[in-house]
Amino acid sequence: MLICVSCQWQLKTSGSDEDEVCSRIQRFDRIEMLYLTTGDYSALQQMNTYFPTETRMLIEDMLHIGQVDDPAINTKFLFFFQDSVLQQMLNDVQQQFASMEDVEEQLSLAFSRLKEDIPNIPIPSVYTQIGSFDQSIIVAGRLLGVSLDKYLGADYPFYCDNYSEQERRLMHRDMIAPDCLSFYLLSIYPIPKGSGQTGRDQHMGRIMWAVNHLMKQQIFNNHFVDEASDYMRRHPNTSLQDFLAR
């Protein structure tokens, strides 16, 4: 898995004994947007100077338009987004995500709870970007990237033409925090090698249960989540770390 940008999640110690996870999502998407909509060379310089890893991952691993050191890559990058559908998407992202304070609060609370349950777990740095309706969340170590083009709402016209109703139900901003948690936990507690389909489903059920637990909401609901919930009811002394590492 891949990526993240430069606003950081940090552990801030106050005068009390409590550690609070504080976050400010890094808005790499705004610099990307500025370049893609105006061709502003200074925006491109900021992308390459302040977000070199994120820019490389976006161009090479998400968009697959070439190598970042290709002399013509800047033109290819700009040209790629000249498609009318992508141009409309850029405008829609700008409008829908002018503010992300609600998402920041959700992530901050959830990662604070995660730190309480698993004190030694590293907390990721989270950033936003704009892709091309492909991947939603990408993880690379402690970097976690959110592609806002995958969270424009279930009724978004492009989604209606290209995704199933079941998929579209999960493509809205309230799923950003749960998806971040799911993919990050999965990167730390991956599906064991050699697992059969049932084993993979059970592992994902535990991940989903953990996300419900951290979000304090019943976001995911299926047989394997119920199975995980039943196990934790019968084993109340099991730590979240041990549960996910089973």
C-alpha cells in the first residue's frame, strides 16, 4: 500500500497525564488543484519541494502517467486532467471539501482511542489529494493519503454511471475516517499469508469491528463483524492488539 502528505498527527502532552492525538489534515489537494486548474508553476514547485514523495506516488503509482523525473511529466500531468469529467470533478472537490474540520475531529477522536487501546502503535500523518476515481485510501508506513475524488456522495453522476449501488453507499465524506482506520489497521495487522477465504473474511471482520469500536458507531455490519463482536463479549479482557493480531 502507499502514501501521505505533510500535515502531521502529533502526540501533544499537556499539563495532565493524558496524551491527546492532535491532527490537522494536510491539504496537498489544494496545491495540486492550483496547478491543475491554472498551470501555476509556483504551485508545481511547492508540490515537488514540500511534497516530493506524495507527488511521486500520485504520478507514478496512482495515475500511472510516467516517471516523476521525466522532463515532460509536468505537461503530461496537466494534460491528464484536461478531460471534461475530471475538470468537473476538480471543481466539485473544491466546493465539497472547502473545509474538513468535521473529518479532522473524527480522525482525532478515533486515533486518540486507538492510542489508548494500543499505546505503542504509531499514529499516521494524514493528507488529502485528488486522483482519477481509482484508489480511495493509500498507506505507506506512517503516511496515509485520502483521495477526495472517491468521497463526493452516493448520487454523484460519475459514480452512478460507473459504480454499483452497494459501492456508492460508501462513497461519501462520512466514510473518510472509517476508511482511514480500516486501511491503516490492515497495514499494521495484515491478513495472514495462506489464509483461505473464510480466514480473510474473519480477519476483515475483526478490522471492521475495531473501526466500529474506535468510531463509536455501527458503521460496518455483517456476519463476520457480529462474530468478532460476540468473541469480544465473551473475552472482555482481550486487548485490541491481541484481538487484531490473532
